Amino acid sequence: MIDRKTRVTIIGISIKLVFGVCAFLGILTTIGIIFVLGNEGFQFFRQVPIWDFLTGTEWTPLLEPKSFGVLPLVVGTLQVTIGAGIIAMPLGLLCAVYLSVYAGKKRRNTLKPILEVLSGIPTIVYGFFALTFITPILQKIIPNTEIFNAASGAIVVAIMILPMIASLCDDAFRAIPRSVKDGAFAIGATTNEVVMGIMIPYSLSRILAAFILALSRAIGETMAVTLASGSNPQLTLSPLKSIQTMTAYIVQVSLGDTQAGGIEYLTCFAVGLLLFVMTFMMNLLGQIILTKFRVKSL
Amino acid sequence: MISPTRIRKEKAFKFIATVATWTSVLILIVLLTHILSEGWRWLDWQFMDSFPSRFPEKAGLKAGIFGSIWLMALTASISIPIGVFAGLFLEEYGIKGIIGKIIEVNMANLAGVPSIVYGLLGLTVFVRYFGFDRSLLSGALTLSLLIMPVIVVATRESIRAVPNSIRFGAYAMGARKHHVVFGQVLPVALPGIMTGVILALSRAIGETAPLIIVGAVSYISFIPEGIMDEFTVMPLQIYNWAGRPQADFHQLAAAGIIVLVSVMLVMNFVAVLIRHKMQKRYRF
Amino acid sequence: MPKLIILMASITLTLPLFFTTAEAKLRGKVRIDGSSTVFPITEAVAEEFRNKAPRVRVNIGVSGTGGGFKKFIKNEIDINNASRRIKDKEKQMASEAGIKYMEIPIAFDGITVVINPKNTWATQMTKEQLTQLWQTGSKVKTWKDLNEKWPNRAIKLYGPGTDSGTFDYFTKVINGKSGKSRANYSKSEDDNVLVTGVAGDIDALGYFGYAYYAENKNSLKAVSIDGVAPTEKTIQSGTYTPLARQIFIYVNTNSLKREEMKTFVEFYLSNAANLVKDVGYVPLTKDQYNKYLKEL
């Protein structure tokens, strides 16, 4: 018979092992993705010089004559992602404030799940929603808006990521120990002052983590932007024009009728690789900012 | 005395926050009404019980409903334990130094990889390399990879928010690490973890592109009987119908969306219930 | 008496077995993938086949013609729905992998050039005008650029994405090489969107598959090319040229050795003529189908 002390030790070690393996899976996945993308991506870069790829302004790999400048796709992606972020980050934060501070218990318990439903609506539904509802409204307000445009994509992606920000920030606010909030109220602060001056700074790291997660999802959104913003890779800063995001392009090539094995097919992996690198840099930046603001637990 | 400016600022802030939240709810209501009006006519038992057909009157969502439920159950049972355990490991046991940093950045990075890339990964690894072919297993594994980062990050953040006083109290009484983790930290962190799980699964049920690549089909006349069977999911059938020229199919697609959102609502409701119960127990 | 009843009952219950056709007892799998354009036809066939051989599991994916070929070459699927012919690189990869196949055209699709119903001037166009309008670097901006008598207003162009079989074929026959096209038009993979676009703008012009025009005849007008309007007759007979194209299935000849596969493909060709019409495409002639049936 194993005595209790040894038994507990064994359990402890095995749990650590099992957990460790699970954590390791994250690394494995990344390696897998890099391998899948890199393998074919590498073949692409043997045929197209990286410099032309990164700085070219014409993206027409499926048209004759072919051109492989990826900038239009990058700008398209940034338009939609940054646009969605500008809308969703403040709005989401405000929703979280309302949920955790102003709403009563009953309201909160009904509203929070409702908001989370927004997040669960399939991305294709948002795509059609953008086309049939949001774009016509935009076209009425600003007559020059094209049927596919970056703004619709940004709005619809914002709606998609808003619940993520709202819910995660709400959890963050609710995790603040009462003593911290009560102290501020005790010296006569108004609610908005407590929120702006105490709650947000205290939870800043968690809020930023939510932002990064939401922006990551925004940058990787596929079907909604494909339907809303179009398949027209053109280099433009106007949000009213049709563009194509990197993800929309990947979808187009993977699910379309492109010739298997041709260089057109390889472009899909090259773009995927670039997207991966971009997301990585964005997250790295976010992590650096995060560590600066992390508050040590009491 | 509290100055009138401060009172005004307070009122304005409250107003903005309230408007923001209710506008979001309004958007949801608009969206759902729009879909409901398009599709409610086609919602009947026949619709839920039939397989795909070229005739809108005969076509139904049965294959997709069963496929989605099977897939979600499988995905949840894979991704939740692995995701939560991974998050627990990284937070409680942790890897110090630069490797730990890399893992952290890596996790958030994975959350941003487009879903279709996971599809390509799943095709190469699960379908071809492991030989699982076009099966529920391949689909579930692919989706698990897709949603795991969200669960891991949400888990980590919730665990970080647990005050150390709780941990130290338990250690002080002689508890071992895994006692502390399972008995003290996890219950307190559970609500936050559930939020992550809800968000992750809600996203998974609506995914189309990665599943198409991994081999979910658009036409199938059988419901899955095992995890190695071929399958289809509701969003796929919906997408297929929406792309047909006949207007009836578009309305059918709307009806499909209603069913999909309803299933998702039920899932959410169950998870929210669990979260609510846990949140009531541990408040400080 | 009871013995008689039992005897009658057992005969009645086993009677169906005597009448079950060999097909109804067939088991097996038929794995299909490929183009979403051809999908509705194959789906219709599978649906009817289910009545004949309910135990055969047919499943059909929509990874696109290219994605389907990739799987076909890896022997992961038995049939590829293809909205275009197999390309050289794909042929090469197939022969390297030892995959032998049969290319079977199963329907016609007439690519229809459409304009808004209120457009009264451009109902007849020539192939040369189309080329002028759609070629790479085309300078055509207004209707007047194509014909002096037409209005001096900008044309709003709609068309399929650069990745579709329709685009592939259109550019090949109109502009000389597949992929050669002007880049500044509203592209969409979803033909329904194109329909909405053209139906909503008096100066719009677009092109897509015949089925989408046929479904929306009251919100669109079809343009006659070189005097020929796209109808089922003209597409089938070939007079609607050059925009009538064939769509195909590619069948793995090795898979045909399986009984359920052979039965399925035979069923496909025998019934395609009717089923194709149900989903908005144009069938080949009976003789054309029979020719391939014999080859099986």
C-alpha cells in the first residue's frame, strides 16, 4: 500500500504532467501552422522575390498579366481591422461598464447572455446582414458608397467582437475586490470617477488582453468580410470602396476553382504566412504593453 | 459638496454607457427580426426532419442539425479539458523567463489565425497524416485547435484574478499544489472560464470555411452514427442554400439560421446557468 | 386457422424481399467533391439515387473545382464536380499519381450577359463589343464608348471573382486567354449578389451562369450576343456561342470497378437529362449522354 504522502505526491506530479502536455499543444499547433504555411509558401517565394511581394501595389495573381504585390490586401485588412477596433473597443468597454456598474443584477444577468449571442451568430449571417442591411443604409447616408466596401466590413466585424470585449471586461471589473472600489466611493468620488480613475486602471491589463483577443479575431475574420467588403484588391484608403482582405483572398483561392498546384494556389499560403507574421508582431507589441500595466494581486 | 459639473459628467457617462449597451441589444433584435421575417414560413417539423433536396419544399436541415450537435459535443469534450488544463498549467505552474513569454504571445497569436488556415492545417494533419479522412473526428479536432486559444487566454485571465490570499490560506493549512488548484482557485475562476468557453463554442458552431476544407460535405443523406462518419453542419447547408438562384432557397437559408441561432442559444443558456451558479457561491 | 394466418403473415412480410431489386441491396460509399456550380446537379442525382439504392452513402462536398481536383488526385474522392476542364498541371499531377479518369460532360451552362430591365439600348451586343468592354486594360467607361448611339453614362460592371470557372471560361472565349480581364469591376463569388447589383442599377451590366438569369427573369434582361439570345434551345444546340460551356464530372476509372460506383454513374447519365433541368441548367442531348454511357 502506498502511504498517503506518496500518493498525493504522485497525483501532484501526474497532474502537472498532463497539464504540461496540454500547454505544449499550443506550441505544437503553431509549429504545425508554420509548417503547413511555410512549406508551400517557401515554394512561392522561390518564384516571386519577397521584395516584390511586400512592396508591390498590384495584386492580380489570377488575372493575366500576373502581379504579386500584396499591399492592397494588407491595406484592406488593416482598414477593416482598425475600423472594427475603433468602433468596438470603446463601445465594448462602455457596455462592460454598464453591465458591471450601472445595471442591476437582474438586468445584467439577462443582458450579458444576450450580448454573447451576438458573438455566436455565424459569420456568414453577418456577411449577408452587411450586404442586405448595413450597406444600403450606408449608401443612403453617403451616396458614393459601393455595394462592397470596407466600412460595412468594419462595422459588421465590430458587432462580432464587441461581445467579446464587453464580456471579458465585465468579468474583469467584477473581479476587482470590493475594498478597492469602496475606498474610492468612501472619499466621495462619483461613479464615473471611480470607473475612469480606479476600475479601468486596475483592470487595464485584463482589458488590454481582451482588446488583443478581439483584434486578433477581427484580423482573422473570413466569411463576413468576404461577403461585405468584396473581392476587389485595390490599394485605396477610402472605406467606401470595395477592397479585399488577406483572409477573403485565402478563402477565395482555397474554395474556388483555382488550378491545384499552380502558382496561383501557392499565393494563398504566402498571404497566410504574411498574416501570421503580422498577427504575431501585433501580439508581441500587445504583450509588451500588457506586462507594463499588470497589477500584482493582493 | 459635490460640484454640478461633476454631477453632469456622471450623468452623461451613465447615459453613454447605457446607450452603448442598449444599441448593441437593438442591433441584435434588428438582425434577428430580419432573419425571422425571411424564414419563419419554412420552419416546420418537415424542415427539421428532412435531408437536402433540389426542391425547396422537400429540403431540410436534419443532416446539419445532427452533424452540428455531434460536432459540438465532440469539440467541447476535446477543447475544454485541454484548454483549461493548459491555462491552469501556464498560470499556476508556469514557465519562467523567455520561454514563458513566448508561449504567452504564441497563444494570443493563435487566436488571430484565420479560421481557414486551421482548415488547411486540419486537412494536412488530421485528414491526411493521421488518416482520419473526412470524419467528425477531423472536424472536431480542427475546430478544437481553432477555439483553444480563446479558452486558454480566458482561463489564464480568470485565474490571475483570483486573489493570492486564497491560495496562501490553503497552503498555510498544508494543502498541496493540486489541492489548491482544484479546490480553491478553479472554483473561483470558473465563471470567467465559462465565459471563455461560451464565446469559444458559440464561434465554433457557426464556422463554415475550415470545415469545408477538412471535408464536411454539403450533401449527405445520413445522420452520423460514429465519430468516423462523414458529416455536414448547419452553417454549411445554410451557405449552400443562400448561394442558389431560387428565392425559395434563400428563405430556407433564413429558416436554417433561425434553427442554428436557437441551438446556440440553448447551449449558451446551459453554460450561463452553470456560470451563474458558480458566481453566486464565491463572492468576496 | 392460426397456422394459416401465420403462414400468410410470413409470406406477406417476406414478399418485399422477392421484389427488392439488386440495387436496393447495394451498399457502399460514393465520395464526391468539387465545384459549387455543378453541385446542384449532382445533388439532384444523389437525391433520386437514394430512392433506388438507399443503402449507398453518397456524400458531396464543395471545395471548389481546384480543391476537388487536389483531392481527386490524392484518391480521396471518386468523382470531381468540375465547372472547367482539367488543367495541364492537374493532368500532370494525376498521371504522376497514377490516377486514371474519365471526363464526362453532364450539362451546358450558358453564360448570360445581363442588363437592367430599364436598359433599352444595349439589348443586342456583338462579341467584339464584349471583348472591347472586358479586355485587360479596357478604356471603355461609358456606354457611348461601345456604340455612338448609346448614352454617355458610365457603365457599372459586375462579374464573378477571378477564381471562378465562369470567369475562367468567359475570359478565355472573349478575351483570348483565361485570366485576361480588366480588373475594375464589382466582383463577387456569390452570383445572387451580382443579380441584386444589376437589378438595382439602370447602367449596370454583368455576366454569370444561366440558372441565375432564369430565376430572375423579371428583374433582369439578357443581352443577345451576335443576334442569339440565351435560351435552353440555343444553348443546347450550340448556336448561343461562344458563351455556352460544358460542365463536367471527372470519374476515377479505378473506382468504377466498385459496383455501387458504376451503378451511380450509370444512373447519373441515364437521368441527367431530366434532373439537369430541375436545377436550372441545360441538358445535353440524349445521344450525347448515351455515348458516355456506352463508354463506361
